[in-house]
Amino acid sequence: MNVNEIVRLLRAERDKLDAAIQALEDVSGGATGKRRGRPPGSTNRSTSATGGKRRGMSPAARKRIAAAMKARWAAAKKSGKKRL
């Protein structure tokens, strides 16, 4: 086999591979398909993602939650449950 014949066979193999890759990309969407998720540069981000200020809890709300949790723990301890 001479060099020209080898080059011809390699190009034919390359064409087959290109056709197979194109067929797979057409089926799966490939790199040119529609992207999922938020597009790059989108401005509709949540405050936690952009580092915005988190909402605070008032001292009265903290006291109510603490009292409710203490009551829950006392009830669980009284009933002998290992898990809440």
C-alpha cells in the first residue's frame, strides 16, 4: 500500500466518524442544543446568591420559638422518646 492509499483510507474513516458524531449530536441535542437552567448574565437572582441582606427575626419571635422548642423537648423527654 502506498502513502496516497493510506491517506485516502484515513480520510474515508474520518468522514464516517464525522457522520456518526453528527448523528449523535442531532439525537441528543449536542453542544448546539438549548441550554438548561438560568442563562448566563441573567438578572433574576435570589438575594442569597447575590449576597443581599437576609431578613432578621425579632427578639419576641425568637422568644416564642425558644419557648415552643423547650416545650417540645420537655414533652419528648417526658414521653421517653429517643427521637423527636
